[in-house]
Amino acid sequence: MRDLSNRLDLMSVNTATFGHQWPIAKTIELLATNKVGGIAPWRREVEDGDDSVAAVARQIRDAGLTVTGYCRSAYSTGPTKRERQAGIDDNRAAIDAAAEIGAPCFIMVMGSVYDGSRDLDGAREQSIEGLARLLDHGRAVGVALALEPLHPMTAGDRSCLNTLAQAIDWCDRLDPDRAGGIGIAADVYHIWWDPALHASIATAGDRLLGYHVCDWLVPTTDLVLDRGMMGDGVVDLKSIRASMESAGYDGLCEVEIFSAQNWWKRDPADTLKVAIERFKSVV
């Protein structure tokens, strides 16, 4: 297993970790100044900010940062074909932006049942159809679709994709010849609990496109916005990373912490200082 104690080049930071407090240009500068290797921006910062996508791309390149992913997709589930098409169109545009900033993958959060529906299987089929309609476009511009399974607690609203094994099945269904262009973003917050976790990581192999780290707090006061800093919770991070690397994953480890009542209230520079210390010691 890789020794991260002196390898900040293998650390990436998802910009949501700072609670979107700063414009992305300032976040880029902070990461570069602290010798962090990578960045994973959110669309709201890139597409809705004061600078153009091209300008943000240039800032990232000039800072010497590696883009590890682009967050995140619109849902392609919904009661009408028109609503589902709107999500697909939005995602296609975002994939173009991902290509422009140099992101190797676009993070796909699938959505689930919508108001008035109990058809979870139907939501899954809609999600797979949406992925199928984006796959060729992603391949054409060099951006892979990174399926991110979310914890089962989200199955009622945010994601009908909930385990690594399920994500592998979807990849096999959409890419049976393993031509590429689709894979998996493994986020420890969502998958750490899974009894089949290590076996599924081994099976995923070269489909593993990203690895996101944080921690699961006990107690957790909010199931979305109370992630812990690495080392503050109950996740065996080193064990999971060992499985990822044994399966062939050699990419950066991306810190992604949603923490409305703690880390998002702190100065991003202070949050990064702690994240760097924990990256070196517990990730």
C-alpha cells in the first residue's frame, strides 16, 4: 500500500469540503500554495461563477493541479419524458464543461423515486437509460461517467444506486465489452458499511475511477451534511484504501466532507490544515 505520509501529490480536495465559501479562484490558490495535488470542483463554482469555464480551466492548469472529478450530475428520473430529457441535456452540457477543465470523469448521482411514485425498479431503469444516452458523448469528449453509489438511506430521494455490486452490474450492462467510458466513484461515506465491500472493490478492478474519503461520525446528526474529518469516526480508512490499491487503483485520494455545523463554519485554510494532517496519518 502506498505511503501517504509525504505524498500530498496524491491528495485531492473536493471543493465542497470548504462549504463553497470562497470563489473557486481563491480555492485553487489555497490548494496550490499548500502543495496539494488535485482538485474536484463543483458545477456551481465553475459554471455559475464570475469567470468563464475556460478561465477556470486555465487557473487550474496554471496552478499545477490535477482535476480528479467534476461534481455532479442532474437526475434523469422523473414522471415525464420531458423532465427526464431535461436532466440528460443538462448532464451533456456538464460533461462538456468537465472536458474543458480537464476532468477525467463526471460524478453521476442517479436520483430515485419522485413525488407520487413508489416504483424504485422503474427509477433504476430510467437511470440506466439516461446513462446509456450519455455514454457515447462522454467517450467522444474523453470524460468517463463515474457512477457513485450512495448509502441506502438515500434510496427514497437522492439515489436508486446504493452498493458497489449494483454499480458493477450497471457498468457490465452498459459496457459489456469493457470499452471504457463508464466506471465507479467509491465514496467511503456511502459504502463503508457494506459486508461485501472488499469483495466488490476487487471485482470492480479497473472500473474504479475515483476514491473519496471522509469519516462516519457516531452519532451522526444529519445523514447528508454531518460527515466527519478523517480519523474522527468509525471508518477503517486504511483497510479500504488497501483494497482499492490491491484492485489496481492508483489515482489520487479525494477528501470530500459535507459538514454544515462544523467544518463549513471554519476558515477553509484551517480546514485544509487539518485535512492535510489526517491525510498523512489516517487515510
